[in-house]
Amino acid sequence: MTDATATTAASGTLLRVAGITKVFGTLKANDAVDLDVAPGEIHALLGENGAGKSTLVKMLFGSLQPDAGTIFWKEEPVAVANPMQARALGIGMVFQHFSLFDALTTAENIALSLDEATALSTIAERAKALGDAYGLPLDPNAVVGDLSVGERQRIEIIRCLLQKPELIILDEPTSVLTPQEAEKLFVTLDQLRGEGKSILYISHRLEEVQRICDRATVLRHGKVVAHCTPANETPASLASMMVGADVAAVQRTGAGSTGEPLLEIVDLVRHAASPFAVPLSGVSLTVRAGEVIGIAGVAGNGQGELFEALSGEVLQTTPGQVRLRGKDSGRLGISQRRRAGAAFVPEERLGHGAAPGMKLSENLLLSRHRTDGKAFLGPLGVIRSGAIARSTKRIVSDMDVRKSAEDPEAAALSGGNLQKFIIGRELDRKPAIMVVNQPTWGVDAGAAAHIRQALIELARSGSAVLVISQDLDELFEISDSIAVMHNGHLSAPVPIADATYEKIGLLMGGAEPGHAARDMEVQA
Amino acid sequence: MRPGTWKFRREGEEGVIRIELVKRPQHSAFFSAMSPFIAFGLTLVFGAILFAAIGKPPLAALYSYFIEPLSEMWSVHELIIKATPLIMIAVGLSVCYRSNNWNIGAEGQFIFGGIAGSLIPILVPGFQNAATLPLMMIMGMIGGAAYGAIPALLKTRFNTNEILTSLMLVYVAQLFLDWLARGALRDPNGAGFPGSIRLSSAAQLPEIAPSQGGAHLGIVFAVIAAVVVWFMLRSTLKGFEVRLIGSSPRAGRFAGFSAPGMVFFAFLVSGALAGLAGISEVSGAIGQLRETISPGYGFTAIIVAFLGRLNPLGIIAAGLVLALTYLGGEAAQISLGVSDKVARVFQGMLLFFVLGCDTLIHYRIRVAGRAIASAMEKS
């Protein structure tokens, strides 16, 4: 790998991006991003969800136009107006979500993506030849609907290679592959690099980036935080670059007291519901009155599965796995858990925490119809719109929700304002237990501070607060202790006084000795 | 083939072409509200073209189709008789469709309501008192609801597509009724003709204005059902649940509502209303159980539900419009000598244009893909 870096440094850059900026409304998705890719290099683009990776590559591929900055292709400034032009330059892209028609054959799908009309039989021959050359065997006449995910990805890669690109952009290619399929992909990528082609490899899987990438550019909140050589880094150091190591000065409102345990998770087990889900294995945690406990972890390590299990959207197999205020609640549904004093804020706002096409007042009813049935519902379940309107108004003013109409649809609010409303909807109940997943995802700094303050105050008033977040800064700011989720395991919580970014980063990489021992036990 | 993709062969070329619907960022509220009227207008225009094409004077034909049936009191009563089952069924379907449950089998639930409701007066003809009619109506609702519960059970238990099962059960119901009317429930003194004994007057729904025409109490049930369901959907927690699960199923689960429970609720409500429509038709309009009791009300009610924007009050108006196409079809058969199947054509056009308008209000069309010149041997 060092050889490759050395040779490419001599031969100049293939792609160079200087000061690229893209603004969506008030959000700077890309802020003066610099990046260069040498010929024959696999270059990793690292970053958390929402760090701006997709925005950047969409501009490289012509799907989006930058607001500022320049793209240099072979040291010439270019404007990439659309994907067709990107392909003409020699930039190919394999998307994370395939754009294939199930009912068509492999060859027909490839034909649809070509810019010039070509005979199907010619396409079939060329695709087969390319596939054999790169260890991506495929049957041009197979109907896509019958193929596995790995085989479909091969079609996407072949389709891309047929355009003879010099730069191939791969968006999280291994997220849909089995380990064995991923191994085969790495061999192909190695071969492409050997032929002098460049690859821009988007991922947040640190192990594979270390294994196959020559250099890496790390994005965070739309900015480049580092250019580095993955081989010289550790998973922990890469993780801390991704999530940020700049500790904000925190003013705490008193240390977390240790009251009675309100939320107890006891050896929680959940089997994977789908091939891409993460199973939970023996998760245990106690959250006491008055404290905020944070759960850190790289995305997709079981946080979503844990949230669903705690909220009661998915029930446990035995009642004792989740205990609310000292009562076994593992077999209770979400409404009963709410009535036991718990409140939940899911990661996704539209479509999960709120219904996009419904008014704010109706979205208030969404999570409160069982806990506040007396106030909001009359006989025969008739909705008391007056009482609901008053509560909605109170939440809107308490949380400073900015809206354009008296009672707008949820989808009409900005993400941050809707999140403030959803959190406010739960805080308004003064819940004894609050479980929040990604409280400030995509929320602007001011609103985020407001939400964090509200969570701390809730805990100080005697509630138990559990915050699942990928933003380490946030967890260090509000938590009394931090536990780390990795591959469905939850570490023991680290008290904030002992927690460092390095320590948490190490746990996020799965490097805790305790984990290794447990893994070995499982295998034995 | 996947919808939206076509293979074609032309002048030795073979290729694939793709037509996509792209969601509009914003849709016009004005056109949304106007869509039923635009659809009706388009139906009239194409109806006129249709009549012209078969050599009938278009304007006179449209007059005898849509205006003439409204010119006399007795035919207004006929209109109400036809509108009654359409409204009742469509009101139930609105609950189904709003909650994203695609019950296409109301015709079968209608038939089972008719059968179950007429069991008492046919098997126990001597039971004639004030309880007869209410019992028949309740039996009809139970019959329809029970038949509607089958696709609901299959969907919740085995994840079966309810469109297919509910539709297929229609044919089962039709054949079962045919068998009953020719066998088990046939009038022994009927000279071998199919059909049950005539219902006694105590088992027939009274007419609302006997001196003017035959419209029966069923229309009152239909209007009450529409108003109750309208209020339920608009102002109660149950209605909120219906709308929430239909529009955002995951948010529905987060709200603590049960999706399988909603499948049953929707199918039982729509089944019960279709069953009530069935027994009302047998008891109020026909007067006996015959081998066929419906000219496709259960299917036409699907059009009524969409034309009424899945709003029970809109459905009352839409039911009257669709009832008119039935009457017009009969009138056109007499005065123009065209087949009464024209009614089906009009109904089909109306549904096509409503759905077409709705689609174009929410999406625009984009053609992607192209012809691929080919000398392909295989196909």
C-alpha cells in the first residue's frame, strides 16, 4: 500500500476538489471541502451519517451542483452538469441502493444505463467478458429478480466498468454484502487498482477501510477534519476523527445523583429479525432517577434494535428483560410502557415519531392518547380538540417551535423544529423514564442546545434519561456515564469522570478486552 | 414485466423503454378538489364520442342517459334504490381504503349479507313480528362481516394479499348463492324456477313514500351510516387510528395501535355494511332470494368510494351519480337500442379518469430509456 501511495504521489492527481461548499437552507452540508485522488489509489471517504459524504459524491457525479469551489479533473477545472457528463469524463458510480429492474434481464438492465444505443447481444458479450476478467461472473440472460444481493451488485459494478471509468465511486458497497461476498469484492478492487484505476470508497466500516484503502479523507459536519493514511491509524483514532474529539466546555447543573433504579435492562436478548438487523446479545444496563446515561456507538451496531425493544414496539420473550420503575415490563406494549411512566423519542422523525401529513395537534395525540386519555378524549373516544390545541400551544411555546401556520402539518416544519416539538410532546408529560434515540440529529446548534438542556433538566428533576447518540460531543456534554454499543453488545457504563474520547473510541471499535473474552466464549 | 417498462419490437429493432412517474414536490389543492368533476366531464366527452362512433346522436343519447331518468318521480325513486347499496358499501370501503386495506370483495360480502339476513324469513316464514326485520338486518351484517373476516384472517395470519383473496371469495359467494337458490332454499312451489319463497310483508323493508315510488328504508340506513362513519373518521380516536395507520404505518405502531387489529376492524366494518346493503336489497328491493341479487354493486361501490374522495359525505353524492349510470344504461337500452353494458363502460371510464386525474395531480410523467437497435436472435 505504501508503494502505491509513493508511485501515485509522483504521477499527479486524477481528481482534485478545492473548497467545495453546498448549502441546503441553513445547513452547510459541505463546507470548503478539499480532497484529492491519485491514479491507482483507493481513497476512503469516511464520516458518520449526515457528515456530508453523499452530498460530496453527488456533486462529483453531477447529481448536485456545488454553491462554491472547483472540481479539477486531471488538473483541469471542470463543471459536472449531470451524471451523463460525469460518465463521459470517466467517473463511474455504484450506488448503495441499486437501480435495477427486477423483471428485466441482466443485459437489459445494463442496456438501460448506457448513453449510446448498443445491441443487446453485444452488451451481453462484453458484460460477460468483463465479468470473467474481474472475477465478477454473471449470466447476462438471468432475470434480476432471481439474483442475490451480491449478484445484483456485480451487475451495477459491471455496468459501471463498461463505461471504462478512470474513477469509480463506491457508496457503502459492503453494507449489503455477506463477509464472503465482501472478500470477493476486495479482490476485484485490488485488481482495478493494479490496472491504475482510482476508487473513491465511501464507508464507515473502519476495519475494511484500514485493510484496502491507501489514503482517507474524514468528514465531519460537512468539513474535512483530517486527511490520513489508514494503515498508520488505529480503529479508535479513526473513530474519534469521525465523531470529533473537540470537547466542548460543559456547564453541568450538579452531578447526577444516584436515586432508585427506574429503567433496568437485564440480559436483553433479541434475535435478528432480518438479514441486515443486528442481534442483541445480553444487553444489561440500569438507569437511576436523576441521571443521564448515554449510549455511544458507530451507526448500525444495534442501537435501533435496542430502542425498539425498550419502547415496546418489539416485545421481549420474557417479562424480566426490561423493568420499568421496578416492575417487569418486557411483555408490555408501547402504550402500557407509556402508562408506566416511560416516554420515547425515536430516531426518525417523519413517519415514525410523527406522521408527516397530519397536523401538530394530531401528532400530539399520537403518543399521548393513552396516557392523557382523560384530558384529550371524551365519551366514545371523541377527540377534545380544544384541550389538544391548548396543549399543543403550550408545547410550542415551551420548546420555542417555529412554525408558519397555526396548526401546520408535521412535514411543513423544519427538522429541528419538529424534533423540538416531538421532544416537547414527551417532556410535557413529565415522564419518569425518557428514552431518546439521536436527540439532535440534523438539528441546528441552537435547537440542539435547547434539547440537551431540557434533557438534563428532566433528569435533575428526578427522572431517568437514556440517550442513544452517535454524536460523542453530545454524550460527553450531557451524560453522567457512557456505555458503548458494538455489534449488539453493550459495554459497562463508564462514569463521565473516567471517560475519555480515546477510551470510548476504543470501545466503539469493539476493542474492549471484556468483549473479546465474551466473543471467544460464544465461539467456544 | 414490471409496470412502466415495455419491451418492443419495431422495424427489426428491439428494445426496452421506461416511463416513470415522478412525484411532484407540491400538488394543487384546487385540482385535488376538482378531480371528480374533471373526471365526470371527461366521461361525458368520451361518452359522446362513444355514442357518435356507434352511430347514435351524441347529445340526445347523453340526454336520455343522464337527464331523462331524473325527470319523473318514480325514476328518482329507482335512482335512490340503486344508490342505497352503493352508498352503504362505499362508506364501509372508505374505512378500508383509508386504513390501507384493499377490500375488493364487497360484492361477496353483500351476497353473504343477503343470504344470512334472509335465512330467518325463508326457513321460519311463520316468524312475523316487530323483531323480524331488525333480526334480519343484524343477521345480514353478521353474515357480511363474517365473510369479510376471511381475507382479514388470511392477511394477518398468513400475510396473504387481501386484494386477491377478497376478490376470489366473490366468485365463491356468487356460486354459493346460485346453488342455494336452485337447491336448498328454492321455493318448493316455484314450478322448478330458481329462487326462494317471496318474503312476507313483515320481512320486507317498508317504503319511505309508497304513493310515489319504491324507495325503501335502506336509504335511511345508508345516510345514517355515512354520517356516523364521517364523524368517526373526523372526530374520534378510532378515526385517527384509521388515518394514522393508513398514512404512516410505523408511526401507527409507535402510537401503540395494532396493525392486525386495524385489518380486522376495517374488514368487519366494511363487511357488515356490505352485508346490511345485501339484506336491504333482498328485503327492500327484490323481495326474495334469487340466484343473483346484485348487478355488481360491490364493484361499482369501489368507484363510488374513490369518486367521493373516500369521504363518507362525498360518497353520498358519488353514489347518486353512479346509480344514474345504472338507470341511464337501462334507459339507453330502451330509447336508443344500445346494450345496457354501456353502463359498465361509463362506470369504467369514470373510475379511470378519477384515478388518472389523481395520479397526474400527484405525479408527472417522464420518459426514460430508449430503443436499442438490435439484431437479436434470442427473445
